Amino acid sequence: MTLKKSFLRSVDNPSNKIILAVGAHPDDIDIGCSGSIAKWIKEEGEVYYLVLTDGSKGSEDHKISNKELVRIRHAEQQKAADLLGVKKVFFLDFVDGELENTPALRKQIVKIIRQIKPSTVICWDPALYYDENRMFVNHPDHRVAGETTMDSVYPFARNARTFPELLDEGLEPHVVEELLIMNFSKADYFVDISQTIDKKLEALACHKSQFSDIKKFTQMIREMNKRAGQKAKPKVGYAEGFIKITLRKPG
Ligand SMILES: [Zn+2]
């Protein structure tokens, strides 16, 4: 079998791209790739967000109830998505900090993939446990979100015999053509976000509950995307980096 490039839909193509970005918590996608999201929406791409957990652990303030925190974080994520022009945000509301790669979670992700039929799915890197250079240990929900999304893309969303009850709901198998994996240190594919970095920082500022000093945080993100821009070939002002995997069509 040969891979016909023209046959594949991709974020590189000017049209016909449907993108599903999957994060563990409200704010993950905006931190990781909202500059690219803004760019693709400008190019008339259709973008959807899928947030797997309810974000109920994302505060040190004991006075806020879980219910209130979840409400705040939903609203913040929705506001950021609206600002970017995201078509829809799916919230699955699994408990923050307790995410596991289970058939129940895979079924929910497969269901959404089969509904919206994305050409590209974006997820966290399931293999990233830590980064000694960045003095960083990854959140377990990020790893699980990455792994479960990857499993859902391949093989389960494309396999008719997985969750056969979905066929009764009219949700036919769907082949995702491209995976973009977010890992801030390791990337082989860069999206030039020089025109959308300001929009990204605006989207990040919607997540007020998450940052005590939003100016400091957005400055850090700006620097990070600037460094990524230096790694791009050719170099650009600001970039977001991904590991890009093109998936084969069956047959
Ligand atoms: Zn997170």
C-alpha cells in the first residue's frame, strides 16, 4: 500500500480540516496549542475541544466548593474557546486527578470522534513522565489523557467491532488521518503562530482561577513559544511544536 498524500486531510492543507483537541483539564489545550487553533480557524478549519476532567482539583482555595470550582472552570474554558472561534467544547467531567484509561472513557472519546469525524486529533504525549531540563514532572491526568486519546484514535474509533452499540446510534467507524502530540521539549513539526500569539495570550487570560499572576504566566508562555520559533525551519517569531504522526488509511 502506498500513502497518497493528496488523499490525506491535514492541518497543512488550506481547507477541509476538522480538528479535535483533547486536554485533561480546562486550560490544557489553550496552553498547549491555542495559537495554532486560532491560526487554523482563520484558515477556515473547524475546531472542537474535548476536556476530559472536571478541573475540580485546580485550586488551593479551600473556601470554594468543588461544584463552584467546576462551574468557574467550565465558564473560563468556554469563554476562551468562544474567543478563538472553537465550534464546540465537549466536557466529559471525569474527576480531576483520577483519570484512568478505561473502556468507559475510551467509549466517550470514540463517540465524539465518530460524531465530528476529525482529520486531525491533538493530545498530550502519553510517554512524557518528566523533563529534567525543565525541572518538571508531568501531571498523571495529562499522561492518561494522551494515552486514552491515542488508543481511541487507533484502533478503536476506526474499528467497527469496538463498541458495536455505537453503530446502532449511527456512529460509523472513522479514520483519523493525523495525530499531533504535544510535548514542549520534543517536536518535529512547528506551527508558525506569530500572527496569533496575542490571541493565544488573550485566551489564556480567560482562565483567571488558574493564575495568580497572569502577566507573569503569559510572559512565560510567550518566551516558550519564542524558543519554539527558533527551532522551526525556517525560524519564525513564535511557534508551537508537536510530534506529528500521519496515520494510514486502511486498505
Ligand atoms: Zn492540565
